Amino acid sequence: MAPSDVKIEYVSVKVSLSSEMSFVFICVYHPPSARSDFYDQLKLLLNHFSSINEVILAGDLNINWDVKNERKTLKQIMDHHNFTQLIEQPTRLTQHSRTRIDLLFTTCPYRVTKTYNLLTGLSDHNAILFTRKLTKKRRCSLVKPINSTPLYDFIPMSQQQNLAAALHNNNWSDVLSCVDVIRACHLFNRPLEGGARKKEGTHYHS
């Protein structure tokens, strides 16, 4: 569903949760050396999706949202298409600057329940995450279909504290500093495996 005549770096995907609820997610990269007609191309992209009720656009736009003169044109374009920008804190931190250039826009801000601006140590840009609201009925139908057995064997309430303690006490610096992917996965899974072993050793009596 992506237009072929738009000359900026982006990828788009349509997410369908049901026949009544779907949205388009667009990820855009605007490099410092981008074409001079970036804003014209962005308008073409947004016009292509203008008939869709919910659109979420995110990416490294290299436009500092904290500087009014710098964000002016981008804000005018996004306002025209009824987008709201949700990231509130700087996303790129250096010894000399703090800029908010990794942005998240949506046409339905009431459906985004949380945003996360995470300092990972893996890049000079923070990781931007968000959660989108689902209705309770729809979420339950995905996890536990009517007239069927549960899809997942959840950790019992009595064991959740053990898992939380294992996650808290794990040495996450080992995971972040590990250059071997397989070993990093092992270190990441270790507290989860510990919680699973405790669960397997739990006996229930009727």
C-alpha cells in the first residue's frame, strides 16, 4: 500500500486487529543530508494515507522539536493532517547537546496509552517505544478464545514475586556489554529460566 513516487526513506505497514479496527504505521528517516524537497515528499506520503482514520508515524527526523523555528514547517504539515506529537523529552543526548529529534505522531492520540523514551547505551539515540490501547473484549478474545482451553500456561500468582526478584537481581550490564549474540540471549533468558524451574517444582493439591 506504499506509494512508489515518494522519494524519502520510509517503510509502512497496515496492522489489522479486526475488520473494524486497523491502523497504518509509518517509520520515516530524515538524514541530515536529505533532499531539499523533503517536506514536499512528506506531504505526498501523508496525502496517500489521508483517507485512513488512524495513522501512526515515527522515526528519526533530525528536526529538533524543542526549537520552534526548526520544527515550524514540520508542525504545520502534521497539524494539517491532524497528527499529535507525543514524545516530550530529548531523545539524543551528547556531551554538548540535548535534542528531541526522534518523534512519534498519531492521528488518534487517545489510543496510545504510554510512551517510553529509553536510554539504552547502544546508540546516541534513545529507544522510542509506545503502547496502543485495545478494547478489553478484543484482548481477551486473542488470549483466551471462547469455548476453548487457554492458549498459555501463565506463571501462577504465587510465583510472580520470584520472577520479579530474578529479573531485578540479574546483572543486565553483562547483557548489554556482551558482543556474542548467543551468549547475550542466554544471559537475558537466565532469570526467566530460573522462574520457570521454580514453577515446575511447585506442586498443587486439591
